[in-house]
Amino acid sequence: MAIFSKPKVTQREFKKKVRTELYDSGIPARKLNQLEGFLRGDLEGSTIVRRGIDSRELENSVKWLKENPGKHQFSSDQVERIEKSLRKNL
């Protein structure tokens, strides 16, 4: 029996694709470091099966960013770019 995992953005994809894309769109490295810190638990899951950000985790992370603007330094436009880039790389 094969076990199929959900599409995910892995830590490697985050660093090579998502982070680069967001940096190129104008989000500074300092803010991307903060984003990576927020997502670290999902990116570095405790097992291979759990590593990476799946669509549910993406929804929860973006929802948190939108609902808690005082707890991070991203503008609403930057949050939209983050969501778009993560979805594109799922």
C-alpha cells in the first residue's frame, strides 16, 4: 500500500523558490527571516511525512498574518504576495 502525502512547500523549496521570489518582489531579507521563523515549525516537522507546509498550514499561517498585523512587520500587500508565492509552490 502506497502512502501519498499532500502537496507541500518543503524547506528547500521555501529557500530556493519562495524566499527568492519574495525578495525579488521587494520584501527585505530581514522580514523574510521573520517569516521563516514563523513557518519554521511547519517547515521542519518532526518526521519526513510532516515536514513542509501543506495547504491547511498555509491557510492557518496566512490567516494569522492577516489577523495579527501588530505582531509582525508585513504590510497587507506583502501578506498577499507571501500567500500567492506559497500557493504557487505547493
